[in-house]
Amino acid sequence: MTGTRADELSRLAELHGVAVSYSPAPDLTVTVPTTTAVVAALHALGVDATTPEAVRAALADRERALGERLLPPTVVHWAGDTHDPAALTALPPGTRVRVETEEGEESYRASAPLVAGLPLGVHRITATAPDGRTGHAHLVVAPDRLPAPPGRSYGLLVQLYSLLSHRSWGMGDLGDLAELAGWAGHVAGAGFVQVNPLHSAVPGTPTDPSPYRPSSRRFPDPVHLRVEDVPEYAYAEDRERLAGLLERAARLRAAVLDQGALIDRDAVWELKREALETVLAVPLGPGRRAAYDAFRAAHGQALDDHATYYALAEAHGPDWTAWPDGLRDPRSAETARARAGLADRVAFHTRLAWLTDGQLRAAQRTAREAGMPVGIVHDLAVGVHPAGADAWAQQDVFAAGMSVGAPPDAFNARGQDWGLPPWRPDRLAACGYAPYRDLLRALFRYAGALRIDHVMGLFRLWWIPQGSPPTEGTYVHYDAEAMLAVLALEAGRAGSVVIGEDLGTVAPGVRETLQRRGVLGTSVLWFERDWTGDGRPLPPERWRADCLATATTHDLPPTAARLTGDHVALRDRLGLLTRPAAEERAEAVADAAEWLALLGSLDLVDSTATGPPGTDEEAEVRAVHRFLLRTPARLIGVWLPDGVGDRRPQNLPGTWADYPNWRLPIADRTGRTVPLEELTAAPRLRALLAVFAQLREG
């Protein structure tokens, strides 16, 4: 490529937020290795850059459009700022501005400050310049910061499906979540319970077990329903059928609890779906009908689309890209006719969304009534499955032909492709971030706090063209100020805390921006070292305060496995090691020894511990959590399986059929499944949680 063409392509890419280079560290710049990714990303944004002539024409069009427009599509004003946003101060003198608030009130303004006195919300502004030009924009007026945690607290981290009780149907459900939250708040003094994403899964069998590749992020998955807690269950007429389903559910449960079986989500859903068909045949009473109608009105077209997708999937399969042509468009006449013809199935899936939302809100109420200052922390996945409900209903805001992932780094030289289509930043801005706002509002209905997976995605995402390896992708930037403003607005309205998962490669300045706006970070003990100094474990006083501090995550070994080195043996058995096992083992032992030495120097290991370091597992796990308590972290998370000595990670990245990711129940150190009733009585868990007694007393 000639210098001139390369310069023009770089300029065009810059104007559309597509990177031609990136900086994984302050002193390092990496050039995107191929222009193919840049051209493909531009194409996904509706820009033709396939030839020098096309690049030149597109560049001219973009520069002309930017020069002529009065306003960008979305403007942000932070409520604490005393001056107007730059986009408004740049308007020509004499420009008249009309503001229409969310509530429909109108006002006209012709001099600064143009946004003074406006309420929080997403408003519409129209600017009319003296030369007759007009411009329209969405104006996001947001609080300066997101809500902060109400004091310091600790909580439990758990994958809900893994938390079985003697009442659940073969996997953990929302009844189990409420029970755990009630016990943890009343008895253990915990401030929150964090769960995996509970988003709707892609239908069909076998379904993708990963909660991080959902069909829809906006609506929850009814597989988590406690069927017996649905009020209409008591009035269902076919008791014989329900009794038979309960017997089958008991066998599923016993297989996991007593026989060492893996969690079979598909089998659980088949039973629950059949039971719910019977339960939902019961008419709603007047009060319940009013609540249901209010839910439908609140979610409108999005709920109708969601339920329609699931009804169509029953008839045509879960992958909407393989449906008949007319049904691939949610706004087509064919889809409208199909929706009408499947009205009973659409109504069924609409009711399921409402029931699940209700049990989620009930779990949050239980948590708060148990004294939890935060309650249930829900998890927002990075994206959605390309064949699922959101990708079908929101085609206009997704980038066709692209997938989200991660570039090569020190931990993965080949990069990662997560198979999730990204949102188009231009389309989000054009509609005032409506899909994003609606998503957050739906989640905050029942979330005391929200964890955002890969929170760096508010700033940029690694786009990979379909058919290309992850190494041949590029970053596409989003309007981080607008994304954060919408997040602050909706979190503020709900009074909910937000935790950003900011592990891995983070662009310079991102963590500082998130902290300034009140988004907590995530700090995991094994990664907290003095990377800019001697590389040794970071002492507790040097940890950041604005974070959730934990010993491990769902993608990492439980603490006992890390301390003993068992995780190396597991990876060796699965052929995942990139170096000889002896080297990996030696490094793991040295890593644990360094941390144990620091814990010992701080007198954090129980005085009753016996034997040399590495031999008293329970005492050392408690010492790790005493260390977390010694840091200034506002929130501290305890991985619930650590309370019974579980050795197995819930997910082992890089594996598929060779490891049961997302299907393991909580188990003790021997691999025996531990039900909720036994877990809450376990001396080992109670001793671990006693570490946090001072927080409860405070």
C-alpha cells in the first residue's frame, strides 16, 4: 500500500473510531498487522474502503459531514459541571436551542448556559443556526458519579447453577439464591451475593452451557425459576402430571447430589417447561393480571420481540439466520403474521419472562430484608450469541460479519475470539444509546449491584472479521463518556453499585476514568504484584480501595488448588501446558510460597496451624482472606466453593468437550457434591466467614 493510500485509510479509520494501532501499555504501541481488519471493520460500519477510490470518496464524505453538522448524535452533560458541553459551546453565535425533556416539557434557550437546570435523563435538543441549518441530538444529563457501596462489606461469589438444594430440580435456582442470601445476611453478616449471568440462553439441545454467550442479556432465563414458588402452581388442575414431573426432578437432583452426575441444564429445562405449561394454564387473578400488564407495558416492543423469537425458535430452530427469509426480519409482514399465528406461544414466553423477573426481585428483597446493604450482584456478559434473540431483534445496532475477542497478549499469543457480535458505536449514538439504556434499566430492576464483564468494552472492543483468526482483528472505539453517562444515569436511578471486571490488558487511563466516575474495579490476589517494581506480591496497604477484592474467580482455580498446585496437575492431564509440567509446577509452588511468606510475615496464619507452610490448607485459605480484609478494598468476595475445599474451576478456558465447564456442582475436597443445606452448616465455611466478624460488628 502506498504512503498516500495508507495515510488516507488511517485518517478514514480514525474518523470512524477504528484503530490502526493500539497501546497495550504506556510505553508500547502495536500496529494492527493487516489492513484487512480495518477495511472489514469499516465495512461493518457501512463504509466502503475496498479500493483507493472508495477510501478517498468515503473520507471526503465523512469530513464534509463532520464539517457541516451542528451537533453530534449524542451529547453528554455531567450534572456537576457548571459549563455547557463542548458540542454546545461550539455552536455558532445566535444559535437557538430547543430542549424537550424526557417528561415532554419544552423550553427554548439562546444563550449560555444552555443546559442549566435540566433534570437528569436523556433529553432531545434541536439547534437552529442563524444560517438556517438545524441539528438534532440526544442530551444525556447524568450524575457525576455512580452510587458508592454503603460502607465496607464482604459477600459470597457463586455460580447459581452449581448451588443445589434438596428442593431444586437438578441445578441451583432462584429459590436457592433467596435461601442463600437470607442465611448469608442474617447468620453470616454478608453484604452481598454475586452470581453468574442469568441471561436467557439460546434454546434447543444441547444448549451452550456458558452463561457468557446468552441469547438475550435483557431478559432472564426461566430455567432458574423455582416452579413451586409460582403462585398459580397451587391452583394447577393436573396434579398427577405435576407429581410425575416432581418425581423425575427428584431423580435428576439425586443423580447430582448422590451419584456424582454433572448438571444437565437441558434435562432440567425440559421438566420445568412441561410443568410451566400446566401452571401457566391457570388464569391470573386481578392483581396478578394488573402486575403482568404493567410489566408488558414497561418492556413494550422488546418483550414482544423476545417472546416472538422463542416462539419462532420452537417452529424453525434456534438459529434465526437459518429461518425462512421473511422471518429473519423482525419487522417484516411475514414475521407479523407468524407472531399472530403463534400468539399462544408468544404469550407463554412473555409470561415466563415476567415470572423470572418477579423471582429475581423477590431474591433481592430477601437479601435486603436479611440486612444486606447491597444484596444480589448480577453479572452482565460482554455480548450475545449471534444466533439468539437479541441478535435477531436488534440487527440494526449489531455489526454484521464481526466478532468480539481479545488481541494476543502475554497469556495467549493467539488472541481470543469469543464469538459475540459487537454493537455498532455509530448506531448506538444515533439512537441515544436506547438498547443499552433499556438493557441496564431491565437489569437494575432486581440488581443491588451490577458486575460488568470486560468493562473495558465501554471504551473499545477487539473486532475480528468472520473467518479470520483473532490475531487479525483491530480495536473499534466507543464513546466512553456517553457509555459511562448512561451507566451513571441508570445506576443512579436504581441506587445500584457497579463493579467493572478490569482484568487483563487495559488501555492507559481507563482504570482512572472508571474510578473517577465511581465504577469499582476488580482485584484478584494472585495478579496483584508490583509489576512496575520488583514483581513481588503487593502488600495490602498498596491495594486500591475502589474495588471488589477476591482470591479467585470462576475462570481460575479455587484457592486450595492454587495453594497446593493441584491446578497444574489438572492442566497437565488435559494437555494445556505450554511448558514441561515440572517447570509449571515449580513456578506454581514458588508463587504460592511467596504469598504464604507474606501472609506469615503479617501474622495472618492461624496460630493453631500445624506443620510447615503448605500443609494446613484450611488455615492458609483463611489467611488469604484475612489478607483481603487487611486491604482497603470496599468490597471483598469469598468464592463459595472455597468454603468446602472444592478443587475444580467452574470454567477452564481453552477447553470444551474435555472438561465439564459450567456443569459442576459445588463439592468438597474429595469431589463429593455438597447441597445448600449442608453447605450452610459446614464448619469449614463458618470458620472461613468468621474471618469477617469485624465487618459484621462494624
